[in-house]
Amino acid sequence: MQTIFHSADSRGYAQHGWLTSHHSFSFASYYDPARMGFGALRVINDDVIAPASGFGTHPHNNMEIITIPLSGALTHEDNMGNREVITTGEVQVMSAGTGVEHAEFNASESKAVTLLQIWILPDTPNVTPRYEQKHCDITVPNTFVEVVGRFGESALGIHQDARLALGHFAAGETLSYLMKTPGHGAYFFVIDGAVTLAETSLGKRDGLGVWETEKVTGKAIRDTFLLAIEVPMK
């Protein structure tokens, strides 16, 4: 088993007034050649967007983009004709493919919105762009619930043999993650709480990449909300 630990306070940081962002991997003005991603996982951005603010229209291509609101509501608009509001408990996926332009902004005039945005490299380039969002029931306690996977295999599909799973684990409970595909690795991101994983202690917003293993086990030290991202390593 191989592991790599990224503490929350080692992430890149950007403050733009209307946006506070922490970058687990190199992004925009934050560049660290040792942190260019984890396998096919390219970006985890931990964003707080001020009320009545947001990202203006901007382009993407050949990237699978997953957005997970943690609090508040986010409005999405794109040149495919979609205009949707994404709220806590929902997950959004967008395949940028041959090219898409979109805007994202806080749907509230008074409350900040917090979210994770995750980018995964596709295994098929230049696909037709698409957008989808769904409410994801992750109320089953002490287990990982898959919310994103390859098309036809999960509630929300992407163009990659990758999976995202979320889980709420009570303090003292053991947990385990079994790789769905041999040779894959998994990147664990603690949304809230504290756990031990692969004999490593993690707190809120810490990340741990694990590979060259079929199974990752651990224990929740406090009530914990945990994200697992399984990806090809090559």
C-alpha cells in the first residue's frame, strides 16, 4: 500500500473578496509540481462564494466536472440551455467535452454558498457536452454511498472509470472502502470530522491518497462526513 497525505493547511489559497477558495491540487495561480493531481483526479476546490456573487461565463473542455454543494444554493447557467439551482443534498455533473460555457453564482442575496468542485480527466476526448444533477440519498449510516460513476453504473455518469462516494460515519465506527477496479487508487477528503485511514490520522479538510491496495480501512474518531474518489492511476 502506498499513501500520500495532504493536510488542510497545506492547500493552495485564494481570496478574491467574493470568493474564498482552497485548492488541494495546483489550480490557477497556485502551482506546486508535486501536486498536479492524483491519477485521473485533477482538481478539488473548496469554495465559499459570497451572497449575490459568482463566476461569470467561462469555458471548459475535455473535463468531467462534479459539483457538491455543502451549504446554500448555487445557480448554474450554460450555453446548452440549462438554468438550474443546485442545493445541499444534490450533486451536479457536467461533461465539458468539445467545449461548453457556463456561469455559476450564489442563488442567495444574504447567505454564502459553500461547495466542492472536482475535476476528473475523461477517458474519451471530445464527447458531446452534457449536464445533469440529482438528489443523492446518503442517509444510510456508516457506509459509503456511490453518487457518481461510469455511465450506466451509477446515479450520475461520467466519461471515466471513476467513482465518487459519500458517507456519514458515527464516532467509534469502523469503515472500509473496497476498490471497484483493480489497479485504481482512492483519494479521501474529510468534509467534516476526524478519522484514521490506512493508519493515518485525518481531520477536517485533510486529504489522503491511497493506492496499490484493494481495500482501505479505518475508524471514525468523531462524527465524520467523508468523500472517497476512486480513479485510474495511469
